Amino acid sequence: MHALCRNESCYPMEATEQGEQRFAHTEQGEQRFAHTEQGEQRFAPTDSALSTQHSALSTQHSALSTQHSALSIYLHIPYCEAQCIYCDFNTYVGREGQFAAYVDALCREIAEAPAQLAALAAPSPHLQSTIYNLQSRLVSTIFFGGGTPTVLEAAQLAAILNAVRANYNVAADAEISTEANPGTVTEAMLRELRALGFNRLSMGAQSLDDAMLVTLGRHHNAGEIGEAVQMARAAGFANLSLDFIFGLPGQTQQHWQQDLEGAIALDVPHLSVYSLIVEQGTPLARFIKQGRMAVPDDDAAGAMYDWTRLRLAEAGYGQYEISNWAKSPAYECEHNKAYWRNADWLAFGPGAHGHLAGMRYHHILAPTAYIKRINEGKSTIKQETLDQRGQAGETIMLGLRMLREGVDVARFRDRYGVPPEHFFATELAWLAQNRLIVRDPARIYLTERAVPVANEVFVKFV
Ligand code: SF4
């Protein structure tokens, strides 16, 4: 029940690059969606010729509004210093020798993506016009995720950001975030990043218990988390976030409370707090199976989450999403909000997932193959197909994650030409009757009692 998904910024691995070690996870930026594989289609109900016409009109309308709305950009850096035992994201260790070639390939992909996307098989007119207008749309958020982007040098991150600026219309006030791990940053590097235009830093702390950090395979200790926060502030990062995880191996309620009190004492304006998910194929899953580790059960993890919500509210943090809290709306992560609004974003790098005009796509996973294909001028993109009902379900599921904003009904109608009930009348009525959602004329949002069991609400829209 408390398997709350993390991370918008990368996607779990599905295939192995031969002979290489793969790990997974990113700290923030949650990018994890239910997908339909290419070729596998679910068909939306079209009740009548009238609804077909309506749908065509709404698609045109949506195409026009999409072309003028802001765009987000995600850049995946698939490298880490070491493996964390719970991680299943598309990230690799021991690849320092590949960094330069990867940065070159990524910059090339950034420049060539509109042509690669335009070459996709049979894009719809809506998608074609969206792709045609990509480079003129205002980019409001850019997110470097991974992996650990700060394993690269500042000059390499600068090259990537410059490639984005050279090829897209980046807003002067765009939110530009990078993920980082405390052990991988210095004040000098953070100053360089700030000077380059990075204005939001999201660091993976995960715990403030040194023994737990060792257990998890993290490369930093609790003292270094505090030092990294000080360095970030000194470098000029006011918009600063830390990630924590509860439900860790052997963790008790008391241990978690100590962690969260320590997080509050660090006084950063944004906190992401996730429930541990034991992902198949990770070392953690193996250790649990072997009886070498145990994690708190659902009830214990639920109690930790409930207490987290109460304590963070008391400490002045507003919960704007299931796993995210900010001291004021100014510190909410605009990039992640674009995901939860199911807006358009471009994704660059192996395993990264993008979304344009209702089409989801992803890149091949393995960095070596990715670099090779980019250098050969070949596409690394795989298109995914989701029918309109599937898209609408994702839009509702993601919107419900935002506790205050919820699903914006006007935006939904603008996109699909019909209200949410057109696709999910039974589900929405049942959830409202059971006081798990509120259906206002303007928005749909989770009730207070639904937040701890949000995943049970979300599955109604899969
Ligand atoms: S730092 Fe750890 S948890 Fe984060 S992406 Fe790297 S291996 Fe995964």
C-alpha cells in the first residue's frame, strides 16, 4: 500500500548491455509510468460518429494549445560512483572512461532529436505539428537526472546545457535542476553550476544514519550531507531539495523519526520522502530472499508515512504531492509538476522517457549502444502506443498525485474534448461514493483518507 513510486527522471532497466553492470534509481524527478509496448494497442471506445467528430475537433484544439504551451526537457546521466542496494534505475558504475564520448553523443542527440522524432513511423498530424514546433516552444524546465549527474565535470554539464540552449528556446527564468549526491560535489563545482544557470539542486540524502548509509551502499555519510547543504547555500542555491527514504532495512519508527527530525533541522525548502520499494533484481531483493535483511511491513511503513505527513506539516512544509513537500509554492519542483500534469517533455539519454502530444517514447537502455547509434546518425528512440483511454487514465492518475491541484478538469476537457467521466464514469463514481476522491466542477483530487492508500485509487485508471 505504501509502495509510492519515486523518481520522474529515469526508468528501470529492462535489458542488459552484455558484460556490464547495471543499477537503477535516481534520487528525484519521478518518471515512472505504465506503458504499452510498441505495437500493442488498446482501443478507445468511440460511441458514435458524433463523438468521433468531437474527438477530431478536440485534437485540433489540443494541437493548437499544445504548440503554445511550455515544454520541459529531461537529460539522463546514466552513471554512478557505486551501486546502492535498492536501486533499479538505468545507471552504471565504473564507466569513467566513457564520460567524454557520452557527453558528445548526448549533445548530438539534443541537436538531432527533432529530426529523429519527425522520422517516427506514421506520426499523427497533431504529433507532426508538435514536433515541427518543438524548437520554438518556450522551455520552462530542464532537469539533469540519473544516475548521478555530478559525476561529470562542471565543464561537461556546461556542454550539455549549452547544447540545449543552442537548439531550443529556453526561457530566461527556466527552472534548471540537477540531481547530485553529497559525496560528489564541492563548493567550487556548485559555484560553477550556479554560474552556468543551474538554479535548483536536488540531493539524495536517503538517511542521516551512518550505519544505514553503509547498509544501503551510499557513498556519503551523514556529516557530508550537512556539509553539502552548506556548500550549496554558499554557492547560491536557495532552491534546494533533499531526498529521504523510509521503510529501510531494519528501520524502526523511532529510527525514521530521528532521520526526519535531522532532515527538518537541515532547514532546506524542499523535501522528497519516499517509501522504499523493493524492486526485483536488486541486491536488496536478493538479501531479503536470503534472509539477510528485512524491511518493515506495510503497516509499519504506513505508520511512518502518516507520521511524516503530520510532522512535516507541523514543521511548515506543505505537501503538494504524495512524496513531496515544500516550504512555499515557490520551491515546488516545476519540472516534476509538468510530469504530473502529463504535459510535453523531451527526453535525452539512454533509458529516458519522453512525452509529446499524447505519444510516449523512450531511448534504448545501454549507454554503449546509445553512443554507437548516435555516432552512426541512427535513432535511439522507440515509440510507444497508448490509446486515448490509456492516455486519459494516465492523465488522471498523475494529476491525482498532486494533492492540492489534482486533475484540472478544464485542462482535461481541452485535451480530450470530453470530461473525465467519458472514460471513467464508473470508477470516478465509486471513488467519490467511497470518499476517496472529491469531484469538483473544476478539479478532481484525493481526499485526506485516500492519500495513504493512493496506489489503490490509481489502479482504477490503469
Ligand atoms: S546514487 Fe544509488 S540510488 Fe541513486 S541512481 Fe546511483 S545507484 Fe541508484
